[in-house]
Amino acid sequence: MSDDTKQKVQLEYPCLWVYKIIGSNIDEMHRAVAEIIQDRHYTISHSRSSETAKYHCLNIEISVESDSHRTSLYETLKAHRAFKLVL
């Protein structure tokens, strides 16, 4: 795909954003989210678990103020040891 055909999605901030987090310990994941997001309002819900329940996917819905805020939260979540993958 050429640079001419690539289009960046334009978001209007503030907006609700959903991060999908995957990890192996649900309790540790919940604690990590609370530690990272702190006093901001968010909702967290269980999305699914692997067939063997070794991995769990949670959705975090939070209002983000800007592109840099959205990216910063993503990078902070991604860097935490409680999460195997952040989408």
C-alpha cells in the first residue's frame, strides 16, 4: 500500500477507547489496571478465556483525552509484567 492510500483514522477527543489485555492471572491483571489507571473512571470486563483457562482477555474502556494520552496508556499497559499482550 502506498503512502497516498494510507489514511490515519481521525478521532475526536475526548473519546471512549477500549484496550484488550491478555494475561494469565486475572487478579494480577485487575490490580495492575487499577495501579496504572489510578483515580480515572474506567470499566473492565471479561472478554474470554483460553480453552484451558491458561490465558484470559479483559476489555478496559476508558475516556482518553488525546492521541498522546491514548498512546501513553497503551505503552504503560504493554510494559507491565501482568500482561502478555495489549491491543
